[in-house]
Amino acid sequence: MKRAIFLFIFLSFTLLIIQSCKKPLIFGIEYQKNLGLQVRDQILSDPQNYPILDEKRYPEAYRHINRITQNILNSGKVELKDRFTWEVRIIQDDKTLNAFCTPGGYIFVYTGLIKYLETEDQLAGVMGHEIAHADRQHSARQLEKQFGVALLVEIALGQKGGQDLKNLANALAGLRFSRDHEYEADAFSVEYLSGTQYRCNGAADFFVKLTQSGAQTPPEFLSTHPNPGNRVEAINQKAQAINCPTNKPDSKTEYQKLKASLP
């Protein structure tokens, strides 16, 4: 009984804080890390829906994807670089053009997306966008809106699992963000890449390719995003505003090695 009363008081107090100011909606960094860890473990335990490439069998693929991730994180622009875990996994699914990042920095990239793209700049742009959703704490806000505070508290504390945790993991793989959060994540992708060897409008190159390919079905994580053409314009305007050169040579050589290292 005392425990239930304490939890009720804690949640009520937290809700008052959330309603009174625009703070991260999942009570701080450590909480988000715990929630992300629970989701990561759920994904790793579900190979039928999330066939993760084995790092020992595909060390070259992971060497490249980790290198790209570290290039972004070491840009000096990622606010929570030293506070989140930032761990990346590759999901073997050639039919899915997707990538997502949990609260706490657990990143998942599908082989379908890697094989679809042509340069590291493009992949870095998309990964920068997904990293921004975690770094700017968009994911935490959206999950709380979708699942509610109480359930997320229980999942993060390891008190809830099973179907609730599965639903949370599945939701993250196709999480819908507001238009403002999508534009902000695009803008921060430009910021991140401006501190790397990549063209800082790499995400725009992805949208251009998507539009030119005439894909009938957009990637899951783009299904409710702003129009790709508008995003290309906004990304390029952001690059111009921060005086970031967009004419760097395409980084194709190493990227072809990454693609060749996949099954």
C-alpha cells in the first residue's frame, strides 16, 4: 500500500512539473537510458521481427556502421553525446527502408536502407536525423504522449514487460513525430554533419533520391513526415544559414565496402 501511494505521489508531482514547463517528458536522462535499454533488450530477444546481424559474423559491416556513427557523435554538436549510450545495431531486412533511435541512444539501421543509399553522406544524414530525435528528446515526448507516463515508468523500472514492452518496441520502429520535430531533426542533422567530413545536407540527398526513384510506398518513418521536397529546401537553407559547404566529394568508396560486407 505504501509503495502504491508513493508511486501515485511521484507520478502526480511529475505530471505537475511536466504541465508547468517544457522539460524532457520522461524525467531525465537516466530514466530515458533505462527505457531505451529495456527496448533494446526486447528487440534483441525477438529475432523473428528484428533479425539483428551478428557482430561476430559481420565484423566489417559493424566496423563501418560504428565508424559512421562515431563520426557524427564526435562532431562536437550532439548535446547528449557523453550522457546517452549510443549503441548501433543492423537489422537484416532488405525490404525495409528504415532507421530509428530509442531514448537513451540505441540506434537500429535496416539493411534495406543501407543498400538503397549510395553514399555515406546520405546515410549519415538519415542517421543524424534519427540521432537528433533522441538527442533533442523528441522520442521521449512522443512515447509519453502515446503510452502515458505511468506505463513508461513501469517499463523503465523493469516492472512491466511482455506485450506492453513489445508494443513499445514496435511503436519506436515506426514512431510518428510532429511536423515541428521533423524539421528540427533535419536541422540538427545539418548541424551534426557540419562538424564532420560529410556533406552537411546529406539528408537532403536522401530525399532527392527518394523522390527521383518514384517509390510508391514511402519508408515507414517517412509516412507522416513533411513533404520531401519541402524538407530538401529547408535542409539546404539551413546549410546555407550556417555557411556549411555542400560541395564536398561524395564518400562512395568506403560506403561500397559497407554495402559489400552485408549479407
